[in-house]
Amino acid sequence: MLIGREKEREVLLNALNSNQSEFVAVYGRRRVGKTFLINEVFRDNIVFHHTGLSPYNKKRKVTLKDQLQNFYFSLIRHGAEGISIPKSWMEAFFMLEQLLVRLDNGSRQVVFIDEMPWMDTPRSGFLTAFEGFWNGWGNTRHNLCVVVCGSATSWMLDNFLEDKGGLYGRATHSMRLSPFTLKECEDFYRNRGVKMTRYNVIQAYMTLGGIPYYMNY
């Protein structure tokens, strides 16, 4: 059950119910509930969901090839047929375009790309390819809503909200998801059947910082 996040939910619902193309950028620290919020609001309309591979692998470096193969698997899971592993991000996003065209029945299509900063490996050409996907195709699709999400706040700001390149000003909605307020923390514990005085809620807030993932324990 979604607790709080009333203003954030309103922004996302406006993008969902729009009659034009929408590009939504959501960012915030890890475990703050970005993925959960997006899944809860858009659940019935998500036609493609992909999560980038974490680069923080102690045993081996995550490469462009790894990211492209992972994207290929997401395409297959969502119904793509007769394709092979893309050799570049340009090819990968073209495959996504083809899949969306094939799945298009006139209803709202939500594309959710989670942890997008992880996909931008060095010299991968990822941002150039995504720019081509959105500026050259996505923003002409009146029933398309693309939602991108990332925990690397500086990357999200530099490349979507403050950058002066091809994606500058393209996000129709941007949202920084913050930790729960004290009121949201109280509602969260009550919803979970945890009886706590307000003094206890404040103590827990000082310890856990209003981060739902840790509060859930």
C-alpha cells in the first residue's frame, strides 16, 4: 500500500492521464521508494520496464556489452520477437521503438527505465542514443509516457535538468523524492500494525532517516 506521497502521486497521475507525450525524471537517494512509487502509480500501464545493471560489482567491471545484453533480455520479456542482442544503444532503442509500435493499441504506454545512470557506461553513447529515441521519436507519440529514475542525483541533474545539451528542458515533469516526513512515518508504522508513540516515531526517524526500505524492517 502506498503511504503518503500525495503531491508526488498527483504529478505522476497528471503525466499518466495526459493526452500528449510525457517525459518524467525521478531522482533521490537509494531506498527512498522511487521504484515502489512509480510501480504503484503506473502499474497497469507499464508496457516496458528495465533496470540498469549496477556498476558496483567487486568481482568484475560491468561493461557496455553486459548492459546491452540485459536490455535485450528486458525486450524479450516484454514481447519482442526475432531480435538479437543489440550491438549499440542506437540499435537497442530502435528495437524498443519497434516493440512499442507493435504493442500499441491506442491506450497509454508507460516505459519505465530504472537506475538509468548505471546504464551510461564510459564511451557507450548511451545518452546520444536516448536523445535520439526521445527527440526523434518518443516526443511525437501522444500516448507515450517515458519515466526515468536514478539514485545518482548529480547524474540526473547534469544530464536532464541542468545540462544544456539535446535533453535540456525535455523533461515535462521532474521530481526529487525525499525521505518520509514525520507524519508519513507515523502513517507507515500504523499501516504496518506497529504501535509507537510519537516520541518513538521521532527516535526511529533520527535513526533511520525516514527511509521506507529500512523502516520496513
